[in-house]
Amino acid sequence: MYMLIGEQQVESVDADEQRARFAHMADVVRRSPGFVRGWWGLDDTDPENAHVLIALDTLEDARALRRLVEENVLGVRLRIMAVGVSAEAD
């Protein structure tokens, strides 16, 4: 499994508008090949900095989504991480 990790400066909007923006991103990304799960949120200390974590099945899936986002979203910084170990609550 691979994680696409993103960071982007966003304009400050009210909470409902931000939720709507994140929901739109989730709707687009969940249709991507290999999509497993995703998380979107604002930085706790800098609310104009958004973060995203997206789990994908393969490296090829992660690279394809990274290309799609980079072609369509300005100012986003993306990294791909190979998941070495995962843990869940008991």
C-alpha cells in the first residue's frame, strides 16, 4: 500500500465552505484506481494550510493520482510514501 501525502495553502473560508471543498475533493479522488481511503483536514496551528492523506493499492496508482492532481491543482505539494507497517486500535 502507498500513501499520497499532500499539503496546500488555502484561502480562509467558513467551516461549512471548507467541508464542502474537502467533500468535493473526496468525491473526485474516491473514483481513482486503487483508492483505499482518504483523509482531508486543516493544520491545527495554521488553518490556511490543508493536508491530505490518501491510501492507494499500488505505486502506479499513487503516481497516477499525483499526476492528475499536479495537472489540475495549483500550489499543491505531494509526496508518495510506501507503507512499511500499519497499526489499528484493538
